Amino acid sequence: MVKMTFTFDEETAERLRQAAARLARPQSHVVREAVREYAERVGLLSEQERRHFLQVLDRILSRPPTRSLSEVESELREVRTARRRGWRRTRTASP
């Protein structure tokens, strides 16, 4: 473990004390858990970003398709075949 020193405002310090008392854990444990949970959420979208992306997705999905279903299925078959071949257009001889 690494020892560190932080300065908290009085309200935050009181919340930390209360949380530690409720959990019957040391304050350092509460801080470690809080940092871990915060770090997991850092990469997530904000509510505003999430709504924006959903609006964009709704706009995209409301547009008529630009290709027929058969064209899409044909392209998917080509992609699957290419993946099985290691993305090569032709098969190569095995060594």
C-alpha cells in the first residue's frame, strides 16, 4: 500500500466519517472503494452525451435503407468468408 495525504472540505470529511461508521470500516477503506467505483464510471457517457447519441441513432434508424436486404446479406457472407480465411481474398497454401 502507498500512504497518501489529502485535504477534504468539512462537508466531505463528515460524509467520509459517516460512511465509515455505517460500514464499520476504516475511512481509508471507504476512500479506496469510492475511488475504485469512480474510476469505473469515468469512461462512461454523461447523461447529456447518452441522450445525444440516442437521438442520432433514432435519426439514423428512421431513414429508409440505402441497400436491399439481399445486398446486405451478400456482403455479410463475404465478410464471414474473409474472416474464416484470415481476411485474405484467396486461400494460401499451408506451410
